[in-house]
Amino acid sequence: MVLAIGAVVSEILILEGFLAGMYAQLRSTVLNRGGDLVLTQAGISNFIAVRSILPQLTRLDVEDVAGVKVAHPLTAMSAIYDRDGRKTPIIILVFDDAGGPTNIILGNPISGDREIIIDKSLAKKYGFAVGDPIEISDFTFTIAGISANSSAFFTPFAFINYDDLIDFYLESEVAADIATFPFLSFLLVDIEPGADLREVAQRIEDSVAAADVFLPDQLAQKDEAMGRDLLGPILGLLLFVSYTIGALVVGMFMFTAVRARMRSIGVLKALGFGPAALSMAVFSEAWVLTLLAIPVGIVLAIAIASVITTIAPVYLILAAEPAAIARTTLAFLAVAGLGAIAPIRQILQVDPAIVFRG
């Protein structure tokens, strides 16, 4: 019983961990880029899954604002990596001296021409190693490094510098018309020491009409909210179904257990135990089984999450999040209580005379 209930708990924790991991990836995408402020195209309030194009002279305008130390350019564009009939969407981030990968686990930062850093999920999927060539839209890069924690929305990131951007646009087949692709998507703004962050943000808003200004945390929250709007209802429904299955599993086990102990229950009734005491015994058994199953479910969930992220690193599953474990424990205790209601009717109908029957 404990193993069966633990399996349902682990499935719920995997779904909870998948949601938590997706939201963490969406938040970290912009937070890992750096900068005290982030500028987007006017009207654009997300960093992921949107198209932001800033006029190229925006950087000069921003750096003229009092309190701004420097504005770092960052360009984002989507591409498809295609090899052996397998296609993978990727997001290419073009950076100068800020906004690049924050966790290079193999290789080195970009130091030469036509070099690229790819996320480990892309390297895992296609068997890439440092020094290998990678061809994107008929343009060949050399892999300088492999980074971790650089994917979001089931899409791995790749990083190149601005020295190669023009060559990539001109020589690749990424677009028939170069005018359709951005040269500047975002600006990462560092402010002068001692300057008031919100005052500087307001000055930029007032003087640069082409851009909207956000604190990195604000943009991260908007990206997370977008993820919740897109996938939250679907996964929420799956969680509801999982909890329903949990209630049915507990109910089925308790129903079977009560049926197997009819004579014992009859003896207890004959000894004077009332319906309330017997019902509480059933609830207690269901809750004890659940409390024993929770650690089993946690261990199973962590093991399954580890296997999934090893096979497909693009997914981040935070199965051991304390908040998710606490929420799942409380919810499953309630679910176990609901499941234990099923056999109560049997107990109320047990005749103490069953003890004397053959």
C-alpha cells in the first residue's frame, strides 16, 4: 500500500517540480543576463518568447541620461538547428561584454572568430564536444564552450558575439531579407554608483520613447506570469487528476482492508466500540499509510527527476522543493481522508453477530 501511494505522490511531485523548474528557468533567463535595468522595445514586457527590436542609436541616447554608467547591447533571435532529420529550436543570444553565459561547465569563453557557446541540452542531444563544428542555417561555428542552466521554455540557448553577427546574417540562410532580423533587442543598463535606481529608470523612460524600462526582477516576474498563463491551466488539470487518482487509490486500499477485517470489526463492535471510534481508526490508518508513503514518494520523485534531467537537460524538475513537498503532503493527507470515507459505510453496517457465524 505504501509503495502504491508513494508512486502517486511521486507523480504529483514530478508535476509540481516540472512547474517549479519551468518558472525558475523563466525567471533566471533575464536575471542571469546582468544589468541594473533592462530596456525592451516600447510595448514589450517580456524577455522570453517575444520579439523586441530597439533602434540602434538607442544605446547612445540611454548613455546620455544622467546616472547611467554604461548600456550593454543584447540581441535575441530564434533559429532551428537541423541535423539528420532532427530539428531543434534554439534561441541565439548575441552579447558584447555582458549578457553572455553565466555557467560554462566545459571549454572557455568566446575568444575567437565564429565561436559559439551552446547549452548542455543541445550538446547532449547531438553528442557535441568542445571544439566541434556546428552548422546553423548553413553557417558554421566552432563550439568554444558548453554552458549549463541556459535554457527556458523547453528551448536551449546559444551564445555568440557581435563580431560574428553580421557575417551570420549575410552568409547564412537565416532570412532572405536581413532587414527582418534585429541588430539590437535589449539593453542591459548599469547605473553610476550612488545613483537612485528608480530615478534613473524614470529619466530613461522620459527621454527614450522607443524603449520601456524594467528592473530585472520585474521582467522575470512577467516571464513567469506568461509561463503560468500558458501552461499553468494544463498542468493544474493534470495535478487535479493526480490528486483524484490518489483519493481513489487510498479509497480502494481502505475498502479492501475493511472488507478483509469484517470479523475483527464485528468483535470491536461487540466489545462496545462505537461507529465514531471505528471510523476514526480507518481515517488514522489512511493517514499513517500516507505519512509513510510521502518519504517513499519523495525518493522516487528525486530519482525520476534525475533520470529525466540527465537524458534531457533542457527540462529542469525541482522535485525536492520544500514548498512543493509541504503543499503535496498537506493536500495528500486531505486526499487520504476523502479516500477513507468510502469504507465507512461498510463499518456502519457491520453486524456484531458476524463473529458467531461460520
